[in-house]
Amino acid sequence: MIGLIFGPPGSGKGTQASRVEREFGMSHLSTGEILRSEVAHGSAVGKEAARIMAAGDLVSDDLIDRIVESRLSRIDPTSNVLLDGFPRTTEQAKALDAMLEPRTVDFVVSLDVPEALLIDRLLHRAAVEGRADDTREAIMERMREYHSRTASVLDHYREQVVSVLEVDGVGDVDAVFDRVRQAIKKLAASKPRARGI
Ligand code: B4P
């Protein structure tokens, strides 16, 4: 099974993905985490990504595609994979289709949270963790990028008749996870190929 966790910045993709990983035994790949680790290690990729991320912009498709392709190649091709924060553009979605062949994406969990709450969450995280891309300016830029380049990724999957599981992302982390778990279980029960998860 290949699943994606999708949503605007601060919708809880990373938070929910860690729980889905544990509950359903999936290998979790977060492009945001990979990039932050590259920045922390001062690698060539990290140096290229740091300024772009701090401004709230998206890192280039080419760089992200290379990172994901290399990570996917290290994962057992029969294992269940959960991608978090990727794809973030239609070009990335098309690149992913090519990387996965002959496999395909089985489901997308799409977290829905109103923008005012997203901004509150990210400003709260800024106060607690001081992440470089959680300044008010960078947050507003990330929201703009989401609307102009990322939201349409869902259309790519709907056109391919991939199951898009819309989940209300408002509420405490456990309540949201409960909804995510129910949505995945319901899908698994209806799809013979997904019964293994
Ligand atoms: P990500 O790491 O994907 O970060 P995100 O969108 O801000 O966070 P997420 O939705 O995972 O929220 P989280 O669970 O942390 O990306 C960071 C940057 O990397 C991007 O802006 C971009 O520059 C770059 N990047 C990554 N992937 C890329 C790609 N494919 N292409 C190009 N560039 C890419 O939750 C947010 C906060 O809310 C946390 O503090 C959390 O504790 C809190 N929270 C979560 N759920 C909550 C709940 N239910 N109630 C209250 N608070 C909650």
C-alpha cells in the first residue's frame, strides 16, 4: 500500500503520519523532516534548501524528486509506505507516478483545517520550537504557495480515481487520529488489495 498524507502547512501531516506509521506498520517518509535534517547537517542539499525553506517557499521539484527517489529505492518494494509532505506540486505527483511504477498510490488522507487555526498552530510552534520557517511572513508565504501550487495535487489523484479520504483536522491530536484511523480502516475493508494494513 502506498498512502499520502496531505494538507496545508500546520494541518498536522507530520503529527498524524507518525501515528499512522505506528498503527498500520507503514514506512514513513517526510520530505520536510529529510530537508530539516540536511539543513542541520550542513550538507550541500541542506545549504541549497535552507534559505528557500526559511522564506516559506517550496524547494525545487527536481531536488525533491531526487531525494524521494533515492529514499524510496532503499525501502523494500513490497512494504507499505506513507509519504508525508510529498507531492506538493502536480509535477511532483507526476514524477511520483513514474517512480512507483508498476505500483500506484492507493489512498490520500487530506486534512482539512481552517486557515486561521493553521496560523495559530504555526505561531504557537514558533514560540515553542523556534522553527526557521514559522515566522509570520514565512507562514503567509507557505499558505500562498499551498493555494497556488499544492491544493491542485488533489485533482491529480481524483482524476486517477485514487481514494481521497477527507478528514476534519480540527480537534485534539487523538480525536483527529481517530478519524484518520477510521477512514483508513474503512478503505482497507472495501479494497481487497488494502486488507493487509
Ligand atoms: P513540512 O515539514 O511538511 O511542514 P508543515 O507543512 O509545516 O507541517 P505539518 O502539516 O506536517 O504540520 P505538523 O504536524 O508539524 O514542510 C516544511 C517545509 O519544507 C515546506 O514549507 C517547504 O519549504 C519544504 N518542503 C517539504 N516538502 C516539500 C516538497 N515536497 N516540495 C517542496 N518543498 C518541500 O503540525 C504543525 C503544528 O501544529 C505542530 O506544532 C503540531 O504540534 C500542531 N498540531 C498538529 N496537530 C494538532 C491538533 N490536532 N491540534 C493542535 N495542534 C496541532
